[in-house]
Amino acid sequence: MQTAGTPSDAPIARAATELRGRQPTLRLAEAATPTQLAAVADLLEDYEQTLGIDIAFDGLAGERSALRAGDSGDGILLLATAGGEPAGCCALRPRGDGVWELKRLFVRADCTGQGIGERLVRRGLALAGARGARCVRLETSRLLVAAQRLYQRLGFREVPLERDLQIPLPLAMAFHLP
């Protein structure tokens, strides 16, 4: 029984309820350790399974094998974790002459709607810009409507395709860094 002058447990209970309703802490890092690289490889396996588009022509299986062997390749490989668990990834690779390519943006289905994809792309653009990128290109499918909207919202614009993509309704986009 609470008496006058005794602190109430109500504020503590309210704070605990609010904490339970919050999203886990999101962290973005350049994947470098064997554990981080393996986590990205696992995410890319999920990416391929959920994509619904055959992208075997694009070398994804080789990328996963290289990651599991500890090779992150050239460029930037970002890993997002939520509550310490892998939530998403994104890669940016230099192509030469200040042009980079954004590849493999993926967020696990149970982590979508939290702005993780946008944060990955923004961080990737900032890091690529700091490493000399003047333009970042990407290739996607018009079937991936949510991804297209994200890229457009961030300032990517449609550009001509540079190669024959073996995916339905291919689309190329570019972002010019200041």
C-alpha cells in the first residue's frame, strides 16, 4: 500500500513499457571482421531468396563465397545491426573516374519500415564521396517499387542503361555528389 510521500512505481512502469515498445538500437559499420563479413554473406543469401528475380548473372554467389573467405573486395561494405543482430547491408564499389556503383542494398523483411535502407544509402554516399566519388550509379528493376521510391527520394535520377541487364524491367539511376 502506498502512503503519502512514498514514490510511486507508476513512472518506472511507464518507462519500462515505453522501452519495450522502442525499436532496438541501430548501428551501421563498415564490415571488416570475419563475423561481420559472414553476416553480410548471410544477408545476401536472404536478399537473393527474397528478391524474386534471378540475378545469378551478376556474380552474387561468388561475392558470398569471397565474403565467407574474409574478402570484402574493393570499396565500401556496410552492415546494419539492430539490437546486435544483422538487419541490412549495402555495398559501393569504385568503377573508375570518380564513378562508383551502389549494389546489394538489402534490409531483412522483419526490419523494413525503420529507415534502415535510407540510412545505409546515405552513409554509403557520404563515405564514397569522402573517397573521391563524384557520381554513384545503380541498377535495379522497376518491379522493386519501394527501392525505386527510396532512390528517387534521396536524389537518384534515371539514366540510360550501360549494359544489358538480364532482369525484368531494368532501370539504371545515378546520384551526383556535390
